[in-house]
Amino acid sequence: MGLQDADANDAGFGARIRSAIFWRSGSQIVSQMMSWVVTLAVIRLLDPADYGLFAMTQVILNFATFLNGYGLVSALVQSDSVEPHRLRQAFGIMLLLNGALALLQLAIAPLAADYYDQPMVADLLRMQALLYLSTPFISIPEAIMGRALDFKRPALVNLIAAAASAGVALTGALSGWGVWTLVFAPIAGFWVKAAGYVIVTGFRPIPSFDFRGTGAMVGYGASLLGGQLFWIIQSQADIFIGGRVLDPHALGLYAEALFLTQIFVSKFVPPLNDVAFPAYARMQKDVSRVSWSFCKAVKLLLLLTCPIYLGMAVTAGPLVETLFGAKWSAMAPFVTILALAMPFMTVQVMFAPVSNALGRPGTTARIAAVGAVLMPAAFLIGIQFGAIGLAWAWLAAFPLLTLVTARLAGAPMGLRLAELALAAAPGLGCSVLMAGVVLALDSLLPVLPAPLRLAILVPAGGLAFLSALLLCARATLAELVALVIRRKPPVQIAA
């Protein structure tokens, strides 16, 4: 193999870390922008029913994916050293495990189609079984590059794979493939990535089925399954429950509204949590400082995201029609309701790195278990009112889940609910004022094309939010400006 493990005692170790951060974050931003542009173009060409059928298959895929053995990759990266024979053993395990998952999906495809009463689902699932077969060729090279702290090679391969997937998606959408566009595009991306990873690492995909000595590696991977299972149940219960009751068109409207409103919380917050975990870990002996820092993070993050969420809520009609086209206009009520739930989700997911940094991963697992009970129960009640009931279930249940999370995860760092409310107040309060101004202006406007209406409401909302900050939260605005435009080293502030 052409890559060597990174050595923490090597003089160039720091440079490797900086290079890794640059390539990891830079390639992710570029590929994500490419993905969003193509996704919006494809959505305008396909029908809501196509996305409804695709969402039904994703429930099966996501439940199976958490069993695909990716925990072995974490075990390989975490080990002090890994011999070539150990890599071949891991590759053998991944081949058997993912081959079994592919066969299992072929077997349950008709059952899933019967459950949803959609025969097309079986055909889609059979084709999607090819995704599992690419996983071994991706995961082991990922471990090799992760141990070497080489993120330049995977970054380049990921960009090529993203371009291939985007090309297939656009070709399919323009050629009338319908829902198959959504199936073939990720398959192309996964297999291009698999071939690229094998080439750039020099990994020889020769498996070993002699599994002696792999107990610790398998045990480490298995230990990660519990929390992942709870999260899968919580995050997939709505489609699993709704897919049996709703027709593909209604389910597609709901699923894409959820995609739109979760873009920021799913793409923006996780990278921040990756940075927050080691930062909190360095402060873990001073829990009051951890609490102060957490509240500061909540205040600044909600200051950035709340105007986006509430702006989505009050401009949902022209926003949906401008981005997705007139045939998606019925999606607007879903966006309005779901966007109002996203500030609570943003705060809720920020607690995990704190609990882990304080040496309490069990707290995160308990919170995930609560979510795995609370959210499905809410969806079972909500579905009685149709697709819109699923959206209302988010708005009704997620504030409660956030409250439970704050009590369980906040207690070890001495966080009081009043402190959390004060931290959230500037961003949330100013955003509510902004939303009121936008609604008032919208009611005064004559009938206009959706893009023009949006072009008026968005700048007006921005000015209203800035004015509210200057009047009600000038100090918080100054903190945000100082964070973004830092002219001198920060002064250490005592907790």
C-alpha cells in the first residue's frame, strides 16, 4: 500500500492535520454545493410521487445500513497499528456482511412492497442492493487514508464521484427516467467512489476469511450499534408510518419539505459539533466554563439560524414555487410547520458533544432512546390527520424532546433551563419580530410572480432582523461580528 500511518511524534504531524482540515472541509463544501444545485434542478423535473416512492425505499436502506459494519472502520482507525492481514480480515467481514444485507434486501423487497401497497418499491429495492456491495471497497480504503491523515486523495475522489452522480441524475431527469433517476444516481456515485478509493490507496481487495484475532475489532464496532439504532428509529419512523397510509404524491411533498427545512441543521450543525467535542473535552474539569461556553454557542448559532428557519416559515409559498416549481406549491404548508420545529432540533443536537466530552456517552444513548419512543408515538397520532399531521407531530414533539435533553444532558454541567432560555432569546425573539414584519408586508403586496415576491420579502426580512438586533440585542450582534471578523486575539473571559 502506498500510504503510511501518521505519526503524532513526527515534526510534520501538525501540517498533516491542517492539510486534512483543509481538504476535508473544502471538498465537502464544494460537493455539497454541487449536490444542492443538481438536487434543485432534478426536483423541478420530477414529480412528488417519485420522491414519495424513493422515500419508502430509504427507510429500508437506512435500517439496513446501520448493520453494514462501518464500525469496523472506526476500530481500524482507532487501533495503534494495523497489519495488512488485519485489513484483509476486515475486508472479508465487510464482504460477507454486506453481501448478506444485499441478499436480505432482495428477500424482503416484496414484503416492503406489500406493506406500502406499492409494487414499484420491490423493483427499486432490488436495484438498490448494489449499494451494499460497494461498501467494502469504500470502507477499508477510508480506514487506510484516515490512519494516514490523508484527506486530499479522498477529497478528489469524492468530487469526481459527486460529479458522476450529478451527471447521472441530470441525464435521468432530462431523459424521463422518473423515480429511477433517484436510484441510479447514488449507485453511480458509490461505485465511482469505490473504484477511486481502491486506486488511490493501492489497496488490494483480496479478502481473508480467517477471522482469528478479530474479536476486539468486531466488539468495538458492535458497541456503536445501540445509539445508532435508536437514532434510526427516531429519524425514519415518520416515513415508515406515513408510507403505509399516504399515497406517494403526499409522502413526496412531506419528505421534500423535511429535506428543505433540515438542510441547515443537518449540514451546518454536525461540522460545528465535530469542533465542539474536543473543545468541551479540554474544559471538562471546569463544568461552569463548559456551561457558559455551551450557552454562548447556542446564542450565536440561533442568531444565525433562527432568521433562516422563521424566514422559511413565513415565505414558504413563494420560496417553494421559486425553488421547486409550481407543481410543488402544495408543499408550502409542510415547510411552514416543519421550519418552526427546526430551532428546537438545532438546540437538541448540540448537547451530544457536551455529554461525550464530559465522559457521559450513556446520557446521549438515553436521550436517543427517549426520542425513539416519543417521535414514533407522535407520528402515530399525527398520521390520523394525514401528511400534514406528520409535520404537526414534529412541532408538537420536538420541543418536548429538547426539554428532556436539556434536563438530562444539562444537569452534569449545571445548566439551568432559565440560562438556556436566555441564550436562545436574542435569536428567537428578533426572528419572531422579523417574521411579523414579513407577514405584514406580504399581506400588503399585490399579486406578483413568486420570484419577484420572494425578492421583495427576503431583503425586507433581513433589514427587519438587523433592526431588531440593533434595538433589542446590540451586545449579541457585537459578539457575532467579533466572532466573524476577528482583528486581535480574543480576551479570555472568566466563566
